[in-house]
Amino acid sequence: MTSYKHKVQYYETDKMGIVHHSNYIRWMEEARVDFLEKIEWSYDQLEKVGLVSPVLSLDIDYRHPSFFGDVISIDVVIMELKMSKMRVGYKMINREGEIVAKSESSHGFLLSSGRPAILKRDFPGLYEALLTHLYSEKESI
Amino acid sequence: MTSYKHKVQYYETDKMGIVHHSNYIRWMEEARVDFLEKIEWSYDQLEKVGLVSPVLSLDIDYRHPSFFGDVISIDVVIMELKMSKMRVGYKMINREGEIVAKSESSHGFLLSSGRPAILKRDFPGLYEALLTHLYSEKESI
Amino acid sequence: MTSYKHKVQYYETDKMGIVHHSNYIRWMEEARVDFLEKIEWSYDQLEKVGLVSPVLSLDIDYRHPSFFGDVISIDVVIMELKMSKMRVGYKMINREGEIVAKSESSHGFLLSSGRPAILKRDFPGLYEALLTHLYSEKESI
Amino acid sequence: MTSYKHKVQYYETDKMGIVHHSNYIRWMEEARVDFLEKIEWSYDQLEKVGLVSPVLSLDIDYRHPSFFGDVISIDVVIMELKMSKMRVGYKMINREGEIVAKSESSHGFLLSSGRPAILKRDFPGLYEALLTHLYSEKESI
């Protein structure tokens, strides 16, 4: 799967002259939304069929600063897929090939009623699509 | 009415070392929300009684930069009050008494059905409250 | 010149279910930065040669809401080019061809010393490039 | 030490009707900046004396959604204080006493030259002040 590309905007920088750390959390969402679109389960469509997917937790390691005008490539993999949850991994790389950040986020799957969805039963197509992109130990992220 | 105070956050600065200009638009909203709360018609409550108030237009003059840690005082007045619209004026001043920005925003009043509300008829209490804060030529904003 | 495209992100929406109005100000910057890059005077490069260009004022008309996943095309023209200032115009259109917003922004040209630049004298190449994209009455924006 | 209070703004909500998860990362910064101010080592002042403190990593657990108008109390403690690093802990509580989020962030201490600062040696006053707020096992965060 091709990487998601984010071009760093002026408004994302701070007075240190680099990208403010909060923006990487937004890039994770951009890349996740793009990933779902590429596997043909766009987030918009998921919301329409009644699946809500709140962020439960996240963690991020900042390795290298990013600068205005940089183009950051973001790779997304499914780290773990459970009954009503998934964990997503992200690797962000600049044009020089440097890792600028590595991160993970956990997401619940809820029905619009607020009850947990059983992904395999309630959305088998999405389940299968996510499974295809499940990270295996052999890969290097 | 006491001014709304906004304390400038680090994440609001950009690589020029000053507040990014897009944040002032958010401060206008903060001050407007605070103003409505002070006249006892909180925006949250307005949404609950079925009044939607989209921003129709805005303009802003940036007079002086703001910096991390600055406390900006924002005065709000109703510039114009029409059947289904209002125009709000803002004056933003730093602790040194310098005007950092002056701006205006126009807002529609819609019923949750999407049809324009007739403010005086549909929400007479809000209409009266806004009228009290209508800018008169004699005042200096 | 090809339009700049902005894809609407989830984090740009608000509880009304549409794009928060403050984001359009950021898209104006994105489109302006892209425009400068296309005429081969990237903003990054301008800062490196000692030209600072603060936003002096802006105004915007919101015509139609935007939604998560929308792709907004933004056309940029130079409305006015003065000795130490320019006024930029923007037209934002969604995929259905609806104008979502029209706006303008004014920008000063300063030397890093803080003194106004005389664009034609100090940066003749940039001056010529901007002149090429000066809006003429015959065009429709 | 009194908690930092953040009032939830309209522009911080998303189309789910709740606060977008990226904003909590900004609230951590707000609370951290406020904490440093309360111990009389404001971040602004630190930058002036040549101490730079980039965010190295962070993690956050989202426990309960926040809504427009909520007032979130944020408690800050120093979890760990090393030669050139610290780890900060945050607990965010709404007015109903519910924990909305718990998080941690790690920060480096660099001299403006880019070399790691030895906090105890280079900024002994700051070191002592931080030590006073070091989390002890007996406390409950």
C-alpha cells in the first residue's frame, strides 16, 4: 500500500521554528482516514452504516523535528485486531528518509446505540479488509 | 460588561515567533461564546432550544502582533441586529493597551428546520438581551 | 494555473457536523503557499532571502458549508500589487461546483530589519512573477 | 497546588459532538505551561535563559468524552526527574468528578547550543523547584 503524504503547513509550526508536536496526532488521523479509504471502508461510510470508532488511547515517540514545507510519508499498519477494538501503528518518514515519529493508537468499535460492535459478526467485510493489513512480525515497521 | 481574557498558548505561535493569524478567528468565537453566557443566553442553551447560528462572514484587521504568554482582552458589542441576522464587533487589546486586532463577524439565526428564525418573534428574550448591548455611535469601539 | 486542492479532515469539523469556519483561514494560507511555490517563489525561500510577509487583514464570505471528506478547489489571484503590499483573492469550490467561500487577504512586505520592502526594487523577480497573476477585470473570480 | 482549568471551546469539538482527541495534547501543554508559571519558572523565561525543552514522547488514555462548555481541571505532577530529562503526569477531571483522560509526556532539556543540559548543574533553581513537585508513591494520581 502506498504511504500517505502530508505536506507541512506554515500554521503547523510554532515559535521553536518546527512543527508543534500536537499536529502529529492529527496526521495520524489523516493517515488512518486515508488507509480506510484505500481499503474501501471510508470512515464517512462507516459512520453512515452506524459504526462509531472513538480513539481510546495513543502514544507517540518524536524522533526528529519536521519543518515547514517538509513532505512526511506515513505508513499505517494494523498492529492488533480484537473483537471490538483495534490497535493501529504509524511510521512517519521525511524526504531524507529519517524517521520523524513512530506512534500507535487504539480504537473501539461501537454501534450507534453505544454498545460495542462485534466486528467479525457485525461488519465482516471490514473485519476481513483489516485482517489483510495486520502487521506480521516479519515486516519491519 | 467585563472583557473576555484570552491567554496566548505556545501552540498558537508560528515560526515567525508570533501568534498565527488564524487563531484570532478562534478568539472571536471564544469572546462571543463568553458574551452570550454573560447575557445568560449561552450558545449551548441556544442549540438546545433549536437555534442554529452559522457564521456568514467575517473581517479582521491585524494591528499589532501577539506573543506567547500575552493576555488579550476582548470587548464584544452588537454592531447591528436584524430580523434573522446580527453583526458582532470585537476589539482585542494587550496588557500594554495596544490594539492587536479589530474585527467583525456576521451570524444568521436559523431554526433547526433550516429556515431563518425571526429573532424578535421566535426568541424575544434573546432579542431583548442582544438589543441591550447594541453599539451606539457615542461609544468608542 | 491549476487550483490548489484541500481534502477536508475529520479534525476540521465541529459539533454542527460541518467544517469549523476558522479552518478556511488556514486553507487560504495553504493555497497562497502553493501559489507562491507554483510561481517559483516559495515562502520558505522568501524567508531565507530576508522577506517577511505578515497578514495585515482579511475578509471572508461563507457561502456553503463543507463536510468531512470534501475536496475543495481553491483558486488564487493577485487582486492588487502595491509598493510594499499585496491583496490576494481566493475562490473555494467543492466537487459539486458550489462556491463554498470567497475571501481576500492583504499582506505587507518587510525586510528582515522590519522596514518595508520596495518590492519592485528589492525583489524584482518576485514582483514580475506576481504581476503575471494580477487579476484583470475581464476574468471572473 | 491548584489545578489548571480549561474551558472547552466550540472549535475544539468535532462532528461526533465531542472534543476532538488531538486537543487534549494541547491542554497538556497549557497545564504544563501553567505549572511552570506557578513554580516561578515560566517557559518564556526558560527560553530566554537559553533552555530548550522539546517533547520527546507522550501517551494518553481517553476515559470519558468532553463536551462544549465543560470545564476540565488538570493536575500536573513530575513523575520522574533525570539529568537532562523529565516525565510529567496529567490527570484531567470534569466538573462531575469523572476522569476524562490520564496522560504523560517526556521532555528533554537542551542548551540553546543543542547540547543536553545537566539540569542540576546548569539550572539548579529549576531543578530544586521541580524536585518539590516530584510525585511520590503515596500520592494518588
